[in-house]
Amino acid sequence: MKAEYDLSKMKSRPNPYAAKLKKPVTMRLGGDVLDYFKEMAEKTGVPYQTLINLYLRDCMANKREIDIRWD
């Protein structure tokens, strides 16, 4: 292995995974909802944002639709 490499001749290219990266969003969640996911995060060792993403992905994969009825 060389001690130094000359990277000046390398050609740059776009990141092929850039389209799959997560996008930051701002959401207003109820305190009880946030507490629920934070508690689950402590139990599982998985960050609460990841748990929320996994839950929403599961809803999407199973084509769940919300039933909102305003009485």
C-alpha cells in the first residue's frame, strides 16, 4: 500500500444513492405520541426517529389508509 496517493486525476461523479437518502422534515407531533416512540426507543435501542420512519414505512407497504370521521 502506498504511503500517499495522487487523487488529483480522479473524476468526480454523482452519488448513486443520493435519491434514496432521507429528507429532513419538520413535524408537529403530540407529546403523547413522541413520548410513546421515545419510550419504545429506550426499550429497543433504536432512535425514535427511525422507529417513526419504520412505522410509517410499514403503513405505506401495507397500503393502510386512515379512517377519519368528524362527528
